[in-house]
Amino acid sequence: MQKLKKTIIYFCFFLVPFLIFGQYLPSRNYSTKDGLPNNAVRSLFLDSENVLWIGTENGVSRMENGSFFNMDELDGLGHNSCWDISQDTNGNMWFASYGGGVSKFNGKKFTIFTTKDGLLANKTRKVFPYKNKMYVGTEQGVSIIDINTNKVVTPKMPTHKEDFICISFFEDDGEVYFTSIFDGLYKIDESEEIPKIMPIILHKNTYCLGLFGSSLYSANDGFIDKFDILDIKKRKFTSSKFGKSTVWQFAKDKRNSIFAAAWGVYNPNGGLYRIEDDKMIDVSNQYGIDSKVLLNVVYDKTKDMLYVGSNDKGIYEVRLDKIIDYSPFDGSSVIDFENFDKRKFLLHNKGVTILDSNKEILKTISLSEFKNVEQAYLNKGNNIINKQGVESRDFELNFNIKADGIVFYEMVKHKNSFWIGSNIRIFEINSLGKIINYVPKHSLKFGFSSNDKFIETITYAGVRVYDDIYKLKSKHYSKFEKDTPQYIVHILSNKDKTYLLSVFNGLYVYHNNQFQSYLADEIWKEKKFKHITINDKVQLILAAEFGNVFIVEDSKTFKVLKTINKNKLVGKTILFLEAYKDCILIGTEKGMNIYQNGVFRLIDQEQGLKDCNFTTSQIFKNQLWLGTEKGFYTVDLDKLLKEQITVLGIAISKIAVNNIPIDKFNYKWFKYTSNKLVRDYQQNSFSIDFIPKGYPFPEKLKFRYRLKSNNRWSPYSDKANLFFPYLPYGDYLVEVEVFDSNAGKSTIFKLLDICVEPPFWFTWWFISLIILFITSLVFYIINRKRNIAKDKAYKEKQVVEAKFEALSNKMNPHFIYNALNSIQAYVGSNDERNSSLYISEFAGLMRKTLKNSPKQTITIKDEVEYLKSYIFIENMRFKGRNSREFYIDPLIDEATLEVYPTLLQPFVENVFVHAFDESHPFPKLKISFEILESKILECKIIDNGKGLNTRKQSKFHVSRGIALARERILLLQPANVDPIKIEMTENDGTTVTIRLLF
């Protein structure tokens, strides 16, 4: 009997703590340290944009993405003590204050309604919108305000002894009902011009109402009255009573669960309750709510979230999506998970616990039970142990460890059994949770091969592989063999291979009853590994504790498919590695990194993983189980990995220019109303606060910006603030890229156009004036220089013409002198006939000379005729022996293309004077005119005279006429650097080349 009593006491002591552990939903508390104006929260309201409004004892606050925007009496609020908030059909916000009447806010300014405006009392409790009216519950009754005209109508209240405190409203079938705390339920009859108050149920103590379907919940003093609204309309007023504490507000979620915020006033039974089957179930502890003074609760259906307001600790935010559940497990440290059918086996520091599909405890194997099994084995005799053949340097078996000194290492599932390693050796447990075998082997890491052999790793003595673990028949692999696994931390089988991870020696594989070292055989040079798993493509995923993550194919050939750089992960230490569908789940001390198709996401305390000191992990179907030193998490992977909502937009909440905030009239509903900001060049430093819209995880956002589309992005920052000091004048389009690490998405938003106007000296009109002035000045200078240049050119032309005429005048006497010498020779020889002919030809030539002399240029045709006459006269001295030839390029138009007059005559004269003598057998002269490619007229005078012999004999007499010709050309064509070339060859005559530009 005494033994049974001890057993029962021990059972209760050990098992009861596990029976009371529950599931904890992710929650967060906001208080004055986060920006709330006061921790006494009197009211909560979600507006049409799902923005939370908070009424406190120190003003009103608006919370969006974790940021608070506060208003009080200095901003125009009627009174700081706000007891209720609502929104009318026009979008205006209404605030009921306890002492300052009702305040209406249109996004920019407040309109105050007090007893001076017809309100029944300034102490107001509730505001309720319906159609175009706002119903106001006061200490003395109800007033009705037209939201369009602001007209206040107050029906006549029933006779009452105490204050007629209107505390709650609801609408049903087009009629508005309200309740008085002390006098019961009433209906407002508005069929006539002046509304009437109609009593429905006269009873005492109602603190709030909640109508859900046909069920009307009426909070009484310490319990709830549940009515049927259909019965009430039939004048049946019976109710069922249940619950405890005093409820101050109800809320219903999308699962039809009804929540109640309660404060027992004088009883310590307040908290958050869930109403099920006419029972109030306290869920405060489960939802992380430690306040017993709760006054309000609202439900955000878009985020599947509860907001709970307390009178002493601010607001609680509770996620209801059940993506992540936490089980404190009585603070036990979870070591490993396994499953069998729908049951979960949890190895922890206090033993093994088996849970059913609802996470209810089915059985627990205590430390003492493990110790008893060891002791029973020991009682069989030491001779069994001594026959093991323990290799040198193995851990010594110690049977003196007490139950509370047992340390578990891991749990390995093999077929229908679970093998548990510990410091008191290895145990086998069947699927029913019974210890069925004890193996006196100490191994920090063991496992089963793909062909069902038991692999025992020995820290300092190699590896044993057992064909029969029960009979301890094994083969030992020495540590001195290169392929023997050492320092193994994980064993995993994949198809017909078993992989062993080493923290120092890389990857090993056991295949066809042989070990192989990928490092030693130079298949893979990676040395350090800690984690391994298999993805849905049956590929290996491996990671070191502080290294990269690898995706590996090792079926027919070994290949590293992808390397995920450790710098991409949030966190330094990899604590677990799992794969689900096409995702890789990488746990670190900062949370869980999700890698999917090149995109990273982060799940951490903001989403519910408050304790990231992970000890183990396992995936069961679509659930990820994560063990910690103080319990475990279960994560719904399908919900977690579905497409995540991200930031819908961003709005500017504050702008300061040169550290001075811009006027509040530029804002409406706490947002800058324009998309552009224009300032002059002296107001060029800008501070911009912005806020993301419609997002549940503000701490998962990082921001970067650029001022122009062709600029580089700034580095990422977690601050929703931009500062641009001393912007140069110009136009800037500020774009913000928001990276959401929860969704793994980046979105670019156009935030603001900033125009910094230039100083007046850079304005268009000033610049235009300057340009006009400069243009006029330049035009004047250019025109003046042009006129000066014209005058100069005209004078230079006159000088050139005078010089040219002088040169021509010099040439004409020279030619005449030579001609007269020839005539004199004929006269001297008494040759009258030739003298007469010569004089006649000379007279004709003189006429041509006199005709051409006043001209600067003549046509080639006139020049050729002139040369023919001259050649004829000169040839008479040689009795016509000299033959002549003229060649004119067919491309030349003789009648239009011009040359300088008498330009070629001196060179022809030289031919007759120096090239030929009477002994020359066949004197010949050729004159040609040709067009070259670069607009050059080339004139050549070619003879077959004495050439170089003459120059040797007479050092080549250069006639004054040739020098004058060169001077004439250079004078009129300065760019023509070398216009005349004379080439002479011995016995082959002379060639004179003249090039003229045209």
C-alpha cells in the first residue's frame, strides 16, 4: 500500500506539469515605451482602412505598422480622456470623452459637441454610427447628431433615479437599441420627427452588448446573460446565464469564435476569454496577456489578429492564424522529435513524452524508468559487459550515474522502434512507448544504414558496424584507415547510401558495406559539416555550422548544384536545416531563413519565433516541429509558404525643411496630401518620414532610396526616414524601394517630387536676358570685326592689285625688250621680208598683251592663243625648226577656266633662249593643261633641250620673268606653297610644272 501511494504521488508530481502545458499564440505588447500616450486604454477601433485607433486617458492615438500618431487637446481634441471611438459613413472619426463631450475629426480639424450644442451631457461613454447619424451615449442618456448638418437631437429619457448611463448600442433590422448600465435595454423609435425611447427589458447591470447572429450577449456583474433577439421581439425575455468576471467588450473572428475582454473590478478574474458552448474559457495565458484589467477587444480580419486593450499595460496584439504555435512544455529542453502514425515522440531532458494528434499527452517515460532498465541489465551480471571487447580509448561504462544525471543525446527512428542515445547507453522503445531493449554502448552519434545495419561512431576509436546489434556482433573500422569516418555529427540514409557528416573531415558515405571519404578521395574538398537533409528531388542539402549551404546531386555522379552563400543568411550560426517541397529552411540564432528559387525570407520573433535557441527540428507532413531549451514550436508550412501580402503603399507622415516642419494644413489623416514639394534654393535640406501601409510586420521592412531614376540606390536601412541635406537646385523624383523579408519581395514606390528652385541668376528669364545681352554684344563685336576685316581686305586687295599690276608692268617691258632685240637682229641682217612679218606678228602679240594686261585672269583659250602667237614669233629665229604641241584636258572648259595672263610666257621664253641652239637636231616644245583630283590646275612646259648640260655649263640662268611669275602666284594664292617646280635631266630637256588652285 505504501509503495502504491508513493507511485501515485510520483506520478502526479511528474505528469501533472505536462498535462497543463498549452499552445501559445504569437503576441506582442505595446505600451508607452513604444509611443502609446498612456497605458490606460479605454477604447479600440479599427477604421475602414483597418487602421487601429486607441483611446486613452491621455489622448487619442493611431497605430499603423507599429508606429503611433498621437493627438490630444493641443491638437483640438475636446478632452484627453477618450472612452470610445467610431467612424461615420462619411469617413469622419468620432471620439467620446469623459468630460469634454464628443469630438468629430475630418482628417484636418476637430469639431466639438458639448452641452452648449445640445448634447445631453459632457460625460460620454459610447458613439455608434448608423446611416447618416451618430448616436452618442452619455451619463444622462442618448443624443443623436446628424453627421451632415451637425444638428443635435436629444430624445426625452425615461425617468430614472441614478445616472442614466448609456453604455452600449447595437442595430438589428433597421432599428437601433441601447442599454443603460442600471436600467436595462431600450429601443430608439425614430418613426416620428422627434425620436422616442422605448423600454424593452428593464433589469439592472449591463456593461456591454454583443449581437452575433440571433444571440445577444449582455454582460452582467460577474456573468453573461444570453438572449435570443428573436425572442426579445416576441416579448420573451428569458436568458441563460454563464461565465465569470465582468465583460466590457465582445469581438468575433472569422472562425466564429467569440472573445470577451473582462475586468472583474473588485475580483481578480479579469482577462481575455473565449466563449464556447456557453462557457467562458480563459485564454489570457495562452495568448500572452498578463493583464487582468481588460476593457476592450477588436478583431482585424485582414490580418487575422486580435487587439486587446488593458487599463494598465497598454495594448496586446495577438495573431490568430495559427501559423506558429508555441508549447512551453513545462520549460523542458526538447532534444529530438520522431513520429509514429499520428503520435509524436518527444525526447527531452526529463524523458520521453508521447503526444496524440491534438498534442495531448498519451504517455511519459521518466528518467527513473530509463535508470531502472539499465539497473535490470546490470543485475544480469558484469560478465556480459566484459565480453564486449571494448576498443582502447573508448568511453568507460559508468553505471553509477543517477536518474537525475541522465543526459540524452538523440532519438533515431528505425522501422517501428525508437533508439535513444544517452550517457547511460542506448535504449530501444517500441511504438507503444515501452522500453524493450538496452544496449550497453556509449555513442554520441549512431544510426542505421540503408541496409539496416547499426552504425556506432566512436569518438577516439573509429566506427563499428553491427550486423546484429542485439548480439553485439560488429566489424570494427580503425581510425587510421583513410575512409573510416571520424568526428561524426549526423547520419542520414538516402536510397542505397548512408551519409555521415564530420565537423572536420567532410562527407563520408557507406555504400555496398564499405565506407568512403569524399575528402580523402578528392571528390569534395569541403571539410566541415553539421547538418544534412533531403529535398523533394531526393537531392542532398548540407551545411556547416558557420558555413555555406550546398545542394548536391549524388546519384550516378557527384555534383554540387548550388551554393547558398552564408552572407545571404540572417544569423551567424546554423542551428537546423530542413527541406519542404521546393524550399530550404535554415534555422539560425536570429530566426528561420526560408530559401525558395533564389529568394530569401525571414521568420523571427515578430511572426512568433520568440525563442530562436533551436535544439532540434523535424518535419511531419506539412508541420515543422522546432525544439528549444524551453519548449517547442509547431509551424504550419503550407500557411507559412503561401504567397504573403506585402506593403501596399507608402505615405509621407512628416516633412521638415531646414529642420522646420511644414505646416500641418499640408496633411490630412496624418499624411502629406500632395505628391510634390517646391522650395527655393536656400530651403534645400529635407527630412521625410514615411510609413508603409497595410502591413503586419513592420520590423521585416528595409528601405533604400534614389533621387533620380538614373542614380544608384542608397544602402538599405530599417529606418522609415530620409534626409537630404543641401540639395543642389533641380528636380528630384524620390523613389523608395521597400524590401519585405517576410514575403521576400521588393517593391518600388514613387514617394515625392522635390523641386529646388534655382537662385534668380539661374532662372530662365534672367538667363534669357543674359543670353540676349551677350548675344547682342557678340553680334556687335563680330559685326565690328567683320567690318574692320572688310576694310582691311579691301585695302589689302588694292595693295595686291597694285603689286600685281606693278609686276605685270615689270614683265611687259622685259618681254618688249626681248622682242625688239629679235627685230633688231632681222633688220641687221637686211631681211626685209622676215622683219616685216616679225613686226606684223609682234604688233598682234602686243595688242593681245595690251588687252590682257588690265585683267587679273584670262581664260585658258585666250592664254593658249597668246602663247601660240609668242611661240610663232620666237620660232622665226630658228627658221621654224622648233615643233610645238598643246594638250588640254577634256575635263577643262577652255572658255570658262581662267589663269593669270602672261604667266607661262617667261617659261616658254626660257625654252627658246636656253634650251635650243642651232645644233639641236629636233627641238620640240609641249604645253599641257590638266585637272588634278584636288581642284588643282596643272600646267606643264616640256622641252627636249639641253637640260642639265646647260646648267652645268652656265649654272642655269634663272630669268627674271620666272621669279616674277612665282611672286605673282604666291601673292594671289598664299596657300599654294610651292607653285612652280623645274625638273632637268641630262640630254632629256626640262619640265616646268605650274600648279594653280581654282
